[in-house]
Amino acid sequence: MLLLALSACSLVSDADLAARFDADGDGVSRPEDCDDTIANDVIPTWYPDADGDGWGVDTESVTQCVQPAGYAALPGDCDDADNDVNPGNAWFDDTDEDGFGNPDTQQLTCAPPTGTVTNNADCDDTRADVSPASPELCDAANADEDCDGTTDDDDASATGQTEWYGDSDQDGLGTVFDAVGACDQPAGYTEDRRDCDDTDASITTDCRWVQVSAGDYQSCALRGNGTVACWGSDSHGQITDTPTDERFTNVSSGGYFSCGVHADGTLKCWGRNDDGESMPPVGTYSQVSANNFYACALATDGTIACWGKVPNGDPPPTGAGFTSVSAGHLGACALDIRGDVTGWFSGASAPGPFVAVDAGNTGCNTLDAAGRLDATPDSFDGTDVPPGVFSSFAAGYTGGCALTPDGAPVCWGANGYGERSPPDRLYAAVSTEYAHTCAITLDGFLECWGYDAEGRSTPPE
């Protein structure tokens, strides 16, 4: 039996044995054949890769099926000690030398070719002023300077925009109270901002006064086109520094300084700044009130900010929901959307509803919807407020003035300089302070009366 078994084993030839380990018949048997199901497959060569960047050096390569540790499939590494240097580095032409490359000029080399960079973010390699680092500019060519895919008015980051002003009455003149910034002229807008009344095409550049504010030593007024003028004492440059070439929507005079709300909602103050009263906060505002050595402003979100030498160092109330603010000599007041009054410093709060509030000296004087005026919080030297129905009023340090619905002025309080003795005339607005009062006539002219040292009661025409 043993001899028979040995005879059977001797019948298996070498070729038969090889075939059993070379299933794909490519002449390479296992284990040298990496895939014995595919004929003529290539045995990979591996290259030492000391820096682990996926590229190996050409020397000391090995050929085997499985990748050894520390080896790579790609040869040709230029520096196997630095994984940032290899033949796979991409370089892009930077013809305009702005630090950004042309994406259509890729070159793969170890060392950077002359005039190339590693990024491909340039959208115009012929202009050094066009790249992701450049600002988007308004231009006739409508170029995409910042390479973000949008241009001019379609790009929110565009700079160099023109200020355009709404021309609702189509008289060719725009109003500063409707301003937009745009590269191209929007429909219904113009560059000319001199219109005094954009609801009436017959009223063009002959602007009348629309707001007046009497301060302690100077006063300011606002024309219909947003220009401001101030008069009176110039002891701290509060007259000479008046920004007459700028446009405002609201103005207020304090002690030796004045403040205004720009057409864009930012604040600007000029004059005395010993206590920071001429350094308003940043933000967007709709109204400002200055008095003595401080001021407060109403932000467009309904919050209040104060700055300067505020009485007692007290902060204003927090929270939103306010509709107007008034700074008095020692007290401040604000009206909220419910018509309630909030007072701080020396001002006292009061439940409404009220339609107006004005802080004179220490109190919050109010007017309700029925036209009833309550000026008892300030007392004004014990002078009683005349009875009647009023449409508006103003409180000062030593007295106040109110207007009846037809515009007749009624004043009370100290009258040592005739500051509470108004002319027999009708007015659209009135403002009073320590020793003088100013008002705007129904036809838009300014008039002042009372103490006239340094021209405090001599307004511009």
C-alpha cells in the first residue's frame, strides 16, 4: 500500500504544482503575485518617505505587494525632511504681483517658478487693484475688484458710492431727509440736495426755518434743507465751529456747546468739551437734547444715551420703548410709547398718557392730548402757568413758553430781560432758556427776544 501511495504522488508534475499557485496564468505565482486573479498585474514599488508627505525619495526603494510603513507610492521628493516641499506643490502665475495667482496657470513643482504664488484666488491677473484683498469700488467698468462674484450695487461692500437724495416732487432737487448711497442713480433720486420741501415742486432752494433750540449762551436753528446756523456767544467756538456745510435732521443747544443729528443718524457736537459734552457716542439716533454741560439722545431702537457732565453722575434709564428725550439743567425726562414719563437725575417720573415732555431745571413738565400743560414740577419762581389749551411748549431754566393751537405764544416765569414777553405774533415753534427765547413764525422766519448780549437774541434771517 505504501508503494502505491508514493507512486501516486510522483504523478504531480512541476507545471501542475505551479498552476495551482498561479491562478491567473501570468507566470507569477503567489506570494510574488499581488493579485492572482488578474494576469500581468504590476508589483508596486515603494519609496522611503521620511517626512510623511506622500512623496518618497528614489533611492532604497522596495518592490512588494503590501506598502511598508514609512514608504510612499510616489517617487521624486525634493526634500524628504520637509513635508511642505514635494513635486505636488501647486504654483500659479502672479503677473500683476498682487499676491494672488491666476487659477488657469497651475504648475506642479517642488520649487516655486519665478513670478508664482501658492493661491489661485485672483479673478484678473492683469490688474494689481483687483484681488480678494481689494475693496469693491463703484466704477463705470463694473469690475469685480474684490473677486467675490458681485459688482457695484449688487455688492453690499462696495465703496465710493454717491449720495442720492429723494426727489418726490420731481423738481430736480432732492431732500436730505431721504438719502441713499448707491453706485448708480436710483429712480426718483438726484445728487442735488438743496430742496427745502420735497412735497411741493414750487418750493425749491429758498429754505425757511423748521426747528429752533435756545441754549444758555447761544442758539441754533435748522433749515428745511438740513443746514444749521448758530448765533450768540462764541466763547468756546460754539459759533465758529458750527458745521454749516453738513446736513442735520435735529439740533439742540446746551451750555457752551450744541449737538445735532446728521441725516444718516450719527451724532455731532461742537463747542465746549471740558467734560466730554462734545464727544457723543456712536450709533444711530433720531433726536438729541443738550443742556448745561451734558446731553442725551434718543437712539433709533428707542434706547437713550447720555454723555458729558451728567447731573449726579446718574445713568439714563435702560431698555427701549422711548419716543423722545429732554435734558434739563439738573433733571432729565423721557416719554415712552405708552405716554408715560420717566425722570432721572432730579427729574421725577409720572404716569401718562402725555404727548410731550420738556425738562427745564429740575422737573419733568408735561402736555397731555387735551392740551393741558403741567409745569408745576419746575415751579419757575412761583409764577403760575396761564390757563388754556396748548399745542406745544418749551421749558427753560427760569421759565417757559407755550403755543396755543393757532400759534399764539404764552410765557411765564422770570422776565428780567423781557425773555417771557413775546411779540404779538403767531408762531409755529418756540424754544426758551435762561434769559432769551426764540421762535419760528408761521411763514418760517426766526425771531428772538430777551437778553441780547453777544447777539443771543439776534438770529440770522
